[in-house]
Amino acid sequence: MRKQNVAIFALGIAFLCLLAGVAYNLPPVHERLAWRVDNLRVEVRRYFNPPEQVLFTPQEEQEQIGAIVQATLTAHALSSVATPLPVQTETPLASPIPSLTPTPIPASASLTGIRHEYQKFNNCAPATLSMVLSYWGWQGDQYATRTYLRPAFEQDDKNVNPFEIVDFVQQQTAFDALWRVGGDLNLLKRLVAAGFPVLIEKGLDPHDDSWLGHYQAISGYDDANSQFLVYDSYEGPPNAYPVPYSVIGQFWRHFNFAYVVVYPPERAAEVHSILGTHSDPQANFDYAAGLALVESGTLTGREQFFAWFNRGANLVHLQDYAGAAQAYDSAFSLYAALPEGDRPWRLLWYLDGPYAAYYHTGRYQDVVNLAGTTLLNVDKPVLEETYYWRGKAKATLGDQAGAIEDLRRAYALNPNSTPAGEELIRLGVQIP
């Protein structure tokens, strides 16, 4: 009888576990509980393996390009744009961007008609894009944008790049979009005053977590109070709320002052007129590289780290990979000197510029080492950019099997935007 009771009890426990598993995977339940389970798992992992203590040290193999790097930095310092205005101040800033139609803008503006959405887990980019599109009459929601932008959202894809947002708008809607870097507060105001809400990519220091990347929608401003009006899918109320100019300027720097503008195709000329010389991507990255160089010499602490990181990102886009590698080396050196609590250890979840810089300067082992360091700080096998670059580096180093494994994972995570499929084909691998 006792054995029979034990068997019944064991079967009952197994049945309850099965029932709980089925219930957990029901979409309404999973949406509400998955992020809590993930957060608990991450907290346990972080307790035993603090990500703030994981450091990447670039290899010392740069003598052969040292002179070139120094010459590049000197040339950019001498030919950089006029001293960029500091965006951390609350004083309204004059724009360094000439306009083809220099119409004075009002002291305040506020756009209406945006439908707020609270984001689902790790879904700020799809939710923020959905909000901005709603201003233009788009009827979809963050589930529609997520399907394209984060096709592996079940695996908790961590990042959406600005160019992926542009791709979605151009391919999945009747609107157009562009993204640029090196923006400033006055440019945001001019776009809003002209009737264009702006997505910005920025850092976020939430009260209950470490630094992370985030998107916000700028929908208004008020010079009298030095405030922008923003829609926020994570922190904000279900309407626009004020954020000081200084806060926007500081945390926007963390992502190279990147912004996305969505607009009807018939208003393209108006958008490009507002952007002025920044309408040209090459000029835009060149200006942003100069801005980052100036800031790297005037800022301190974590903000100086971000300035050097931005410098590297802009030089990668300008294909000055030697200069970019040197900038990233400086950034990682500063990172190691930061207090642990100030280290933005998630940064490589969102930005992959160091991989390109090191790969194109022949530092393949640095690519592998940096990718491995980054993957130590993520709780799931995600980050398609990390797997993509590590796969390329492994292939060059002769690790064909390891390269194919990484590239296949990158392709599976996001076949809509990753070039991993092309690399697999180049290696003679068939893709679905």
C-alpha cells in the first residue's frame, strides 16, 4: 500500500509539472511570466558570475599599424568640424547643421496622435516604432513590428539596429525612413517642429537593473523649461512626459546620438532639407567622428568611454578600420578603469563596431576573444552580430566547423537582416 501511495504521489507531481509547463507556454500566460522567469535566471547567474567583472583586453599586436593609426587620428583632429556644441547642457543649442530653409522654429511644439504602447519583454524597439508609425496612421502594433525586427523573440533576441528599423519601414509599410548619427538637441526640435516625431537610441539606467540600451520617441519640446516630451514604452506613462534636455543629451551619447526619422515619401525633400549636410551619410559620419574626438578629450569617466566608442563606430562606417581599432582599444582601456557599477557591460549586445574594426585590421583572435567575453555576459545563445563576426574570424583562422556553427546560429536568429547567409554560401553551406 505504501509503495502504491508513493507511486500515486509521484505521478501526481509529474502531472502537475506537465500541467504547469503547458499553462506557462500558453501565449497570454507566457507574455506575463516569461520576463519574470528570465529576470530571476539572470539574477542568479549574475550573482555567481558578475558581468561587471568580465573584461576584454585587446592583444598587443599593433606595432605594424601604430604609426598609421596615429597619423589618422592627427589628420582627423586637424580637419574635424568646428567645435561641436556640448549636448549635456540644458541651454538650447544652436545647430551646426545648415538648413536649406532656415526658418526659425517656435519656442515649443507638441505632436499629438501617437498611440502609446507598453513594451512586451525586451521589445522597446518594435513598440517605439509602432508608436511613431501610429502618428502617421499606421494601424499595426508591436507584435507586427516584432515579427520582422525580432523573428527569434522566443529566444530573447536582444537588439534591433536602426538600419533594421529603416528596413522594416521601407519593406513593410507605405512610408519611408532614414537613420543618422551625431544628432543634437536643436535638430530634434527642428524635426518635431516640422511635424516629424523622432526615434532615438539611447542608454538607460533603470532603478531596478544595470545599464541597458533603449529607444524613445521624441514628440515635443519646451524651451522655457528645457524639456523634451517623450513617449517611452518601458518607463513612461501612457502619454508624453517631460525629460530635461540634459538627460536626453547625456544618455543619447551612449548610442552615438543615433536617430531614425519616419516620413511619408512625398515629404522626403523636407526631411533632407532639415538635415542639411547630414543628409549625406558620408558627411554625417565624418562630422560624428569629429564630434566624438572632441568629446573624448573633454569628457571623463563613463562618458569619455562612450565618446571613444562612438569615435570607433564612426570610423568603421568611414572604413578607417585602423583608426577605429585604436579608438576601441582606448575605450576598452577606459572601461577597465571604471568602477564596476559604472560599467555598461551590455553594450556589445547592441553595437558590433569593434568586431568590424578588429576583423578588418587582421586582429582575428581579438574578434574571437571579444565575442567570447560578450557571450559570457548573456543568458541565452542570442546576439546574431556576435555570432556572425566570430564565425567570420573563425573561418579566417581555419576553424571551418566552428565558423559554420556560429554563422548558422546567426542566420537562425535573424535571417531578415544578417549577412550570415551570404557567408554560409561562400563557405559552401546550403541554407534553408
